[in-house]
Amino acid sequence: MSSLRLSHPPRRLRQTRLDNLALVPGDLLLHRDAWQRAANRLPGKAILIVLPKANTVQKRIMLTVAKLLAAQGHQVRVVPADAVSRNP
């Protein structure tokens, strides 16, 4: 049985600043600049959840996740996909 040896993470990773988390539908992944601007405007450690355009199961799941995260004390901002894509 071999033991797992943990080492220091790479320097680049240690210098990374993790501020916000964004939960975004797959169809907006190509438009990263739009939703990343919205996430960057939030205070540190906040969570941005961008809802899909259609009223789908995915949308209901994302709203449930938002409620659960807020109940755990996280700062959550939920916006529709149209609001993010309109921002200059």
C-alpha cells in the first residue's frame, strides 16, 4: 500500500485570488466576458447564479441551489441570462 504524499501547490495556484463563484448555463460559457463582469462587480466570496432563458428543469434546480446556499449564509445574486447579456 503506497502512501499519498501531499506537497505544496504550484506557485501560480498559490498566487491565484479566488473571489467569487459563478454558476452559469452551458449556452453562456462562450460569453464569459459578459457574466464575468457581473461576477466581478459582486463583493468578495459572493456567488453569481445566471438563470437560463427557458423555464426548464435546469432553472428550477439553479433556484433551489441558490436557496440552499443562501440558507447556509452565502451571499447569492441570481440574475436572468438576458440581464447579463445586456450589460455593456
